[in-house]
Amino acid sequence: MEENNAPLTAQEEYEQFRIRREKLEALQAAGQDPFRHVTYKVTAHSTDIQEKFDEYEGQTVGVAGRIMTKRVMGKASFIDIQDRNGRIQSYVRGDNVGEEAYSAFKQFDIGDIVGLTGEVFRTQKGEISVKASQITLLSKSLHVLPEKYHGLRDTEARYRRRYVDLIVNPEIKDVFIKRTAILKAVRAFLDNRGYLEVDTPVLQTVAGGGAARPFLTHHNTLDMDMYLRIALELPLKRLIVGGLDRVYEIGKCFRNEGISVRHNPEFTMLELYEAYTDYHGMMELTESLIRYTATEVLGTASVTYGEHTIDLSRPFERLTMVEAVRQYAEVDFDKIVTLEEARAAARAHNIPFEQRHAKGNILEAFFDEFVEKHLIQPTFLTDYPVEISPLAKRIPGNPDYTERFELFITGREFANAFTELNDPIDQRARFMHQEELRRAGDDEAAPSDEDFLTAVEYGLPPTGGMGMGLDRLFMLLTNSASIRDVIFFPTMKPRD
């Protein structure tokens, strides 16, 4: 027989929990505590047996995993065991495992973890199976798994109980296996280009390197407030000053901001810096990195995301911010000279702005409103206003703009890169301007970092740098609609 497939009520779930606790207590009273086992020799996994059946047929194997289905038919039963790779059927018969062991087996529940030794064979119906000669209860599941037809479909429940999500929704496990493969591919690409992987502090006295609100904490021994880092940038550029010409870090960053399908307060960031190159070099590297990673993980550079097919094999389009706004908003900032002209254009197009906003801030607001949603295929948006790029070098001959780009795919920002500002005098002036913005109420303006300024004064070579929120790359390459789908344990408010 099978367990009932209808969803259980809360009362029924509690009753099943009580019954399973009683089974556990009976086992423990009989000296058969299922939690006493610490090892079990696994010699094959489900996919090994299925893909190499000719090699395994007739051989004795040891498999272990979770019982996902159970069909008891008198003196013989079939169960499906789920291991890390998939499922394998097992045939359990009293004549083979012994009547006492078979009687105990019939009390096992779906969700219990077992170890099973037996011979690989094919049933009369042609299904590859393991004929059990020994079966051992390794761990007792006290909760009923969601039934197989409805599964764990409530989105919030899936995120809160990811461990159950991984058990009952195999496609979710595939997403996270791909996530690991993507990280491996990114590291392999950068390692092959001579980059050195490093790690820098999560706790910082100045939350710099980005425009974001930080999380604040307190160090008791030092009796000082500290911040969780919002970016990896400034420590990595200190290493470039120190002579490590190519460095990268993959690490957690934290931003005390909103939560959405694109944002989680804790996220995985890649940042890399290379001496003696510029933002053009970073464009080539970023494009090559994404194309390589997609091909390595998916076997193709053509990626399906929602209703779109994203072609990563073609050269990525390049537009300046001014060109993009001219194209999609029909407003030409090359012809807008003064701040008042920019404000007039904003009013005419219902673009909100604040008194503290400069012409460059208003240009960015036009981009956000009219352009970003159209950038579905990979597009480098280049040449950002200096007002919103405090760490980027100015464009020679056009000092109102900087050598900076952001990469957009599926209407979302994927990467941010600069020709890094290495003039300590200009950098100090930019920080001072950011401090003025903070005093005017902009709590995302970058704070001044005196030690970083000192480092640049020692001499930062010409450098290109790039940062990429890897969770969005995970989303793209796994066709995941929400960032929560690619983070094992996304940030959520606890239930009472």
C-alpha cells in the first residue's frame, strides 16, 4: 500500500508526528535506536547503477538514501530510495532480508533514511532495481514529507524550509548544483588568466566601495562600531597598490536595503582588478567570462530566460548613457548644458529629482525610467556622469563623464566596471563631494576612507576593475525568476 496522496491537515500532520515519535521510542526501548549508526559504506549511487547497468548487473552494491515511495505487498515490497543524484528502486523481500528484518522494515516510513545492500537486477517490467539482502534504518524522519502530487509548492514555505524543498523538488537541487558549477567555471576562467584569488575583511570600519546603506554592528572588545561590507572594492585596490597585479574575490556582501526578486540583503559578489588595463579591457574580460561560463555549464551560449532567448555568443552591444537616453527617451543630453536645462527636461518628462541632484543624476534618472527595461540582450552601457561615479577616472577631453560601464541583460544590471581613478587629489575631492551629499541627506553616498586615500597616494597603477553580483548570473543561467530561487537560505522575517 502507499501513503495517502491527499494533502494533510495540520491536525493530521500532528497525529503523524505523534505516531512516528512512538515508533522511535519503541525502537529505542528495544535497543534499536536508529540514530546510533554513524557510518554506512556506500559503493554506488542511483545514477551510477542506471547509466552503467551492464557493469553493475549481478553485482552487490551498497546504496543509501531517503525512502520516497513504499509499496508493501505481503511478503514483498518495492521502495524508491533517493540519494544525492536521483532515485533507485529496491525490491525488499522477507526471504532475502530475513523475516524479522522484513517485519521491522514494514514499520519504516516514507522519509526515513536507510542503508541497503543487494544485487543489481532488472525486474520483469524492465526496471533497474536493487534486490535487497540487507536493509538498515539509519535515521528516522519524524515529519511527513509533502505528498508527491502537490509537493511543496507554497513559495514562502519552500524558502523557509529549503531542506524539504530539496527533498521533494528535484529541479531545485539541479539549480544549486548548477550554481556550484558556475562558481567553478568563473574561478577557472580567472585562474587561467593569471588572477590571484584573495579574501578581504567582512567587518570594516568604513563601508566604502559602493553606494548603499550598510549593516551596523558593534565590536565589544574594541568598543567600536563596525560595518558589514557593502563591496569588495577598496581592500582589493589596496592589494593592487601593494603589487598584486591581478586579484579577485568571490565573497558575501551586505546591503541594508529592500528585498525583491532581484535583491537580497546578503548576496554573493565577484570583484576583480587588473593593473595596466582600463574599462575597455574589462569589457572584453566580462563578455568572455560570461560566455565561457555559460558554455562550460550549459554547453551553449544561447540561454533561455523566461520568454527570451539570450544570445551570449554575439559581441555585446555598446551604448553610452547619453546615446541610450537619446535613443529611448528622445532627449539629447549633449545639447543640455546647464543644470536648469536638465531640470526642465526632467519636469517635461515627469522625472522626479531633488534639489541636491546634479545634471548627471538627472541623466541617470532618465536612463532608469526610459532605457533599462529595453536592454534585454547583453549591452554595455558606458560613459557614466562623474557625479554618480566617485571611483572612476574621467574621460580625457570630456571631464563631465567617466570611463565606466555597466552590463545589462534581461533589463537588469549584471556588472559594474571602471577605469579606476588613481589620482589621489581628484579622489579626495570626489570623497569630499560625497560627504557633502551625505550631509544633505543622501545616506547611500560613499564615505571618505582616509586609509584608502593614503594607499592611492603611494601610487595606484593604471587599473581596470569590475564587480558582478553573481546571484543574477546564477538566475540567468538557471532560468530562475527570483534571486531567492538561487540562494539556499534567503533572508526572511521569522515567523512568530
